[in-house]
Amino acid sequence: MRREFKEPGRPRPDLVIGREELFAGAREQLSRGGSVLVHGSAGIGKSTVLRALAAEYDESARTVLRCSATESESHLPFLALTDLLGLVMDEVSDQLPAPQRTALESALTGRGESTLQRDGLALRLAVLSTLRALATKGPVLIVADDLQWLDPASVELLGFAARRLGEMPVRMLCAVRTSTDPHGHEQDRYLRASPPDTLALRVAPLSRAHVAELLENRGYTGLPRSTVRDIHRTSGGNPLFALELGRALADSSTPPRPGEPLPVPTSLRTLVLNRLDMLSAEARRTLLVASAGARPTVALLRAAGRENAEAETARAVELGLLAPEREGPGVRFAHPLVSAALYAEATAQERRAAHAALSTAAVDPIERARHLALATQGTDPQVAARLGEAAAVARDRGAPSVAAELGLLSARHTPADATPGPDERRLQAAEDALTAGENDLGRDIAREVLTRASEPAERVRAWMVVIDAAGQSLAEVDAVYPQVLADAGDDPRLLGLVRYQLAWRALVLEGDFAQSREEAARAAELAGRAEDRRTELLALAFQAQAEILMGHPDAPMTIKRALKEPQDPQLACHHNGAGATRFRWLMMSDQLGEARATITSLLREVRRRGMVESEVHYVRFLAETELRSGHCGRALDLAREGYVLARDSGIGEGASAMLTSLAEAAGGDVERARALAREAADRAEQDGDLMYLSRALGALGHAQLVAGDAPGTVQSLRRVRELEDGLGVNDPARGRWHGDLAEALVRVGELAEAQDVIDVTRQQALRLGRESVLAVLDRAEALVRAARGEQDAAVRQLTSAQDRLAKLGYGLEEARAAYALAGLRVLSQGLARPGTPPPGSYDEASRLFRRCRALPWLRQVEEASVVPAPPPQPAIAPSALDALAVLAATERQVAELVMEGATNREIAGRLYISVKTVEATLTRVYRKLGIRSRVDIVRLAAGHRTN
């Protein structure tokens, strides 16, 4: 009989977001019979994790015992013990010795005067005996939440029993509140109430992406990413705090202005400031000044007029409002929410006074200007000018997000008739927001300006922000292009900007390379006439990119034009600038070493400048460079880093998913690779982005090939071929899917189509000098030849392809050639029939894949190296083999293997073709030999056997 107590509410899936690693560790521990203690700060999600794990594992337990306490009940002795054992006493009481039963019943019912001092030993043994008695009838699961509030007597008794249960099937699943310090060891004392093998798992704060997902799932949709960033920072990744802040924002009629903190609801203020009343009024003012500062120190507080700052902050540390600072003179709040709540508690006048004090005390010009703005009411041209200067400093320091905030503060204090005007300052802030990766903030600012702007230059500039903020999702803003053209009129400078955006539209939405190249060339000409060098450089870089993908002969010359001086320093490292275009050219031209040096330098510069969107692109580009070079482990690390960055910023998520798929297929998890590729394809479909749709489907086809799904590969890559033919992509070095398609076609028996893919692609690669593509095509063609029975020619072609790929530095492609070569050599020696390949057959392929850390490929090699030997078969007589002379090479190989007793699946594995191809081949064999089934083939062989 199985009993359940206090049936837990099943946790909603959104409440366990971001806990995958913790759940994996807990599940592994529980599955082997161990116990788990989860711990973390208040609101971090311990109870949620506990309920979710209990819901998973209580089905496997015969008896589930539960308890949960509150602070107000922690003084009541034996209360937790009553929750745990009160309802099972009837089941086990007759199995307990009388002294133990009496002591336990007295403790659980409260009818006697049982105490640990008087009945200590009897009570301890009674709890142990009860758990043992329950465990003899089946597994027991103890679920205990909020251990910190359990009464001491229950904790002592539970710990005594837990330490002595030995191999009994009793597991404990507990949660306890500990401090926010990840290096603290408060949980250690609670482990004494758990079995010796208990695993302690800390519930960590959520990442920004997980906070965004949590808010979205709870219905707080449409929040700008900058707001989500502020929620994450203020909540410290605490899900309870994040949801409360999200609710406060949803309830607020007006969002906070730049420089202002998030609204902190009363519930959270009470939670984190319950000790504030123990501070003096002066100490509270000191903490308010600290909460208003960006990086407060005791020295800064003194300079701001807080003479007793050292003693007052020390007292705040004692009360848990500030964290002890072990290194340096900084003043750090125990949690970011404490600072936000303190600031929210203060009146507007008190806040302005704190900022006024810091505006003179701060050393940094950016901080001084920010505090001056927040201390000033109304418009003030001098304050606006200082803020504008501070924004320029922040921009130069590589802090565009700070520059955007300062720019908006400057606009707020700029008089309507000033030059530059408030909207001009807002547009500069919007452009800074784009640089910082805060596209939604930039878009919202620009759209606000458009509601009142009348000057063409100002309107076109705002439209450019709106279009740029859309990223790859240009379909969302497609309707604005006619309005932008109308606003530009016949001004060549404005028309140059618009034509540049139309070039992107033609490429992304129409998939028309010729038109996009033409629009880019027109944009460059217009910008040159207007002496707008920045737009001219952007247009030339885009024109060169289109020409590269088209295989246009003018591409090298256009790149040179885009690299000519004078250059715009920021544009020189921008992901749409000439430097990035040159990197793509180097990659497609097999100059991997120079490509790596180029992208590494560009990545370093955009990180220095805080250009988040460019950083997302360049991390992906560097990962691609490492992948091409055969450094699969390094590529996978970079790709995963870029994918997290893309998700956090909301920029380039589809492209990052696509590249991460390729990296996973090369060095990680093939199933993960397929899932990511499908995600990338879905995003591209939704965005109407034909360019990235072909790349995503190429990644999907590659993952399917690595997973052994040749038909799926053919389906995906046939569509890529159709898309790129329609787009006019004539450079096979762009997607490099052609060899995979040809190889998959060989596996499914479509040799003619495979050869056609090779022939057409070879013409393009020869014209453009794409040596690595040619070598990969030779590798694929060798498989075609082998399938046709031309074993010697195939081996020679594969050997040459492997050597050339090695010289070019394509480590993974070299290893794939070695793998195919080993397989062909085994086949050509007649050793691929049922049996075990001789030792060493795949040694070189294994060595090369290990060097690359290409784990999925290495697993394939290991499987190919060890083939179970079937029962010995009688030899096939020469006369029986003569009967097969009418068959083609592949048909003959299939028939011979059938004669030897191989199944269709075994034949497919030995000949590197699909089971479907084996079946189709056998149909042709039956027709040519005038027989009906594989049984007739066996009879044919049996009828011609030698004695």
C-alpha cells in the first residue's frame, strides 16, 4: 500500500525555467538512490524545484512523507515530526518496542510531556525504527521544505535517523534558505539532518534570457529588452523578485524615465527593508546616497557630505543591508533590490538632494553629469550641453548604452528652440541604443520622434533607426519604404541612405542579388555625390558582399574601393563594414589564417567600443573560422557563447542557432544540432529571410547526414539547391553544402543526380578558384565511382582529396576524406562483408577526428571499426558468382551479401547506402535474374555451392 501526504501542487512548466543543469544533477543523484538538499536565497525558487522533483519521484516511492514549516511555528517542538509521521503511526506502531512507541506517540500527540532531555534515546530510536519499518515495505521518499524553520527537536531526531539508515531505501529531498553568497557554506549544518551521501545543490540566480522567458510566460509580454535588463539587474536574477518587478511595471501607468529606477512594489520593499528602522535617520540618508551612486565608496560618501559614512555603513553591514567588502573600499548592497527599494522609498526631494551631493563629489565626468541631470528640474541648456559631452565620452569609452541614457537625459533638459534640439539628441541616443544592442529602445525612441518631426533629414534619420532595429525581420517594416522615399525627396544624401536600405530589402525579402547590387551601387554613387563618406562606405561594402555571393568578377575591385581612405573609425569595425566583407572574402578564398587574424582583430575592437550587434556577428564568424580549420571543440565553445549572447541581446538569434547547429554536428550533440537547425529555419521562414533560410536548411541537411539520415539530408539540401538557384548564389564556398548533398545522394542510390551536383558545382568552383570546394567535390565523386564499382579510381581520387584538404588547413574535411578512404579500402579488399575489419583499418581517420575533437564523427569511426561477426557461411562457388555477371556493380555487391546471409540493414551499413536503396536494388536484381525474392537468391547460391 502506498500513501501520499499533502499532495503537492504540480509546478507549472514556466516556474522551472533555467534549472536544466540543477535538475540533471538532482535526477542523477536520486536515480541511484541518493538524497538531495537544494539551497539558496529567499525567492530564488527552492520550493519550486523541490515540488517539481517530488512530483517526478513520488511515483517511484511506496511511502511519501512531507513537511514544511514557517518561521512563526519554528518554536513548537516536534511539529515537523508530526507532519512527517503522524499519519503513518497506525501502520507501524505495533512494530515498535513499547518504550519507543510510548515516547513517539507522546511527542506526536502532545498528550504527554515528552522531551529530548527526558526521552532522548527512546525518541531517536523510535524515529529510526519507524523509517526502517516503512522501508521494509517499499521505498520511502521524505520531502522537507524550509529546513531553516523546522523546530530543533525534529531536526535533531531526523538527523539521527538519517545518519543510520544505511542501505535502506529511504531518500530525502530537502530545501533550505541560505544567504546570497555563492561561496558560503551555511548548507553544511543542514546536511547533518540528511543521509551521509546527500548532494547539496545551490539554486543559482537566473540569467537575463531566463528572466525574459519567465516574464513572457507569466504574461508580462512586450517589455523592451532594456527594461528586461533592468529587471534582471535589480532582481539579481531572483525569479520571485523579477516577477514582482514585472507586475509593478504592468500596473504602472507610466514607465520609468531614463536614469530612474524601476518601480519597486510595497511587497518587495517590506521584504528587503524590514531592518531599515534599526538605522538612524542619518545612516538612512547615507545609504540613500550610496543607492544613488553607480560605484559608491566610503570616500565618495564622505565627499558627498556623509561625514560618518564609515561607522554608518559598518552598522548597515551588521544588519545585512550591505555586504561585507573583503577587497577594496567599495560599498556593496547585500542585494541589488535593497538599493532599488531604498531609492524607491525616498521622496523626490530626497533623491534630488542625494544626486546634487554626488554631482560635485563624483570624479568621473559621466557620473557628475548624470547626477547633475537627476538633481535638476526642467530644461537647462547648460545641463543639456554637459550631458551631451558626457554621452560623447561614454561613446568613446565603448559604453553606448550609457551614452544612450545620457542622451535621453540631455534631450529632457534641452529647450525646444536649442541647437541641437531635443529630438536630434534623442535620435543620437537611439543610434547609441542600436550600437549597444538595445534595438527595441532605439526603435521606440525613433518612432516617438516621427510623431512630431517634420524636417526631411530628421524623419529619414528616424526611419533608418526603425529599419535597422528590425534586424533580419525586414518584413515587419516593409510598409515604411514608400514613406521613407517620400520623406527623402530628391536630396542625394538622404536618397543614398534610403537606397542602401532598399539594397538590404532586395537581398533579404526578395532574394534578388542583381537588384540588391544595383541598389547598393546607386546608394554609393548618391552618397559620394553628397560627400557622405559613411553611407558611401556602407554601400560599397554591401555591394562587394553581394558580388562575392554572386561570384561577380568585380568583387575584389569593389572591396578595394570600400577599403580606401578616408575611413570612418567605427564603421571600419562594423559588421556591415568593409573589414567584415573582406573577412568573408578571405574565408571563401581558403585563406583561413588571415581570416582568423582579421576577425580576431575586429572582435577585439567592437568589444572595446561596446558594439553588441557586431560582437554577436563576430563571435559567430570566429566560430566558423575555427570550424573550417577543424578546431571543433573551440568552435563549439565559441558558437555556444555567441548563441547565448544572441539570445540575451535579441540580435541574430537565427544566424547564431544555424552556426551552433554546425558546431554541434561537428563536435557536440547531433540531436541538438538538428533541433537548432530547425529553430534557425523556422525563424528565417517567419522573417521571410530567404538568405538565412538557405543557410539554416544547409545546417539541417548537414546534421541529418552526420546522424545517418541520408533521405532527410537529400530532402533538406535539394531545397537549398532550389533556393540558391533562385537567389542567384553562384559561389559554392558560401554554404558548402554541395558535397554533403552528393554524398547523401550516393547513399540513397541516386548516382546520376549526385554526379550532376558535382559537375555543376565544379564548374562554378573552377571559375572562382575555390580549391577547398573542389577537393570536397572530389571526395564526393570518389564515393560515386565506388558505388559504380570503380574502386581503384575512387581510392586514388580520395587520396588526392585528403592531401589537398590537409594542405589547405581544412582539418575536419581532411578527416572525413580519411574516413571515406578507409571504408573504400576495406570494401576493395572484400573485407566489408559481414565480419570484423582488420585492426588498424580506421586508425588514421580516428587520429584525425580526435585531433579535431570531432566527437560525432569519432563515434561513427568506432562503430565502423567493430562489426559483429555473423555465423560462418559456406563459400559461394565461382559458378554462382558467374550467374551474377549480368548485374551492375552495386547490384552484384548487394546480391553477394544476401547470399552470405546479411540483412538489408547490414548491407546498407557495409555499402554506405540506405535500407531503402538496398530494397530498390534488390528489386532490380530480382528482375534481371528472373527471380521473386531474396530466398531465391539464397537458393541460387545454394544450388551452385562447391562440395
